[in-house]
Amino acid sequence: MSSSKLVALGRVVPSGDESFAAFSGSMLLAVVGLESFLNSFGFLVSQKDESFQFDDYEQKRVEEKIDLLIKLYDLDLSKGKRPYQTIKTAITWRNSIAHSKPTYTEGTNIQSPHQVFEVKLCHPSNHKKYTPYEQMVSEKNANLFNLDIVSFITFIEAETGIKPRARSTYQISTLPS
């Protein structure tokens, strides 16, 4: 996976913006890869089983898609352990980027830039504590997201025999003069 290469890059670039970019990019690509896999998988299932409604499946949240596949194929995958728990965390993290919400904090005196990560933020609508996506970006999480998402995909493919891959065709033509 391309996301694995970004983890490796994040390890060798100087810490700071470059490693942050590599690790956050890796984490995001891993989640996007999972979502793509689940949609492609669902499409192939619908091609084999006419009772499987791909349009309904496609509208479900990622966790609902996973739960449906676990049930459909009677898979032995514990929701309380890795990789399922890591995937839940990864999806929550991805959603915090894709569906960002305004946050607030009480007045705080910040003495250094590093203290920004210690500020407790809350959603204005429900006052629940909120962890900004930036605070989750790390080599540890990039590794965990990659390992567990690849492990999950490999498990699903092995247990079901279905191995979706992106496919496209194209034709190279010359532009009119």
C-alpha cells in the first residue's frame, strides 16, 4: 500500500512538518484504501448474490459495512480487539478531518507552541471533549492504522476468496492538430 511507503518516509525525514505530512498522509491513505476496498468488495458481492443490494450497502457507514460482512460471511472477528478497534479509531480520525466542526476552549495562556497540543477543546454543541486530528498524527498511529487495515483486508480476502482490485481501461490517442 502507498500508505506504508509514507510511514517509511516519515521515519527518515526530519521531524516537524515533513514527518507530520508523511504520517498524516499515510494514515489518511490507509483509511481511504479501506473504504475503497469495502466498496469494491460490496460491488463484487452484489455481482455474485442478487439479493445483496449494493446501492443500500454503499450508503452505509464504514463500521456498518464491516458489520454486515462479518455477519454475511460468519467471520470470526472480535469487535473488542484489533484490527476492529483500530479501524474504528481510524474512521473517527478520518471523520474529524473530513467533517470538521467548530471547537472552543476557555481562555488559556500558552507559553510555547508545543502547549497548543495540551489545550482541551470542546464541541460548542455538546461540550464533549474533542481531540484535534493533529494530536493523533504520529508514527505509532500511522503504523497501527496501516498494519491493522492491511491485516483486516488480508483476512477478509482469505476468508471469503473475494479479492477486489481497482481496474480501469484507457486508450492513448493523439490530440487533433
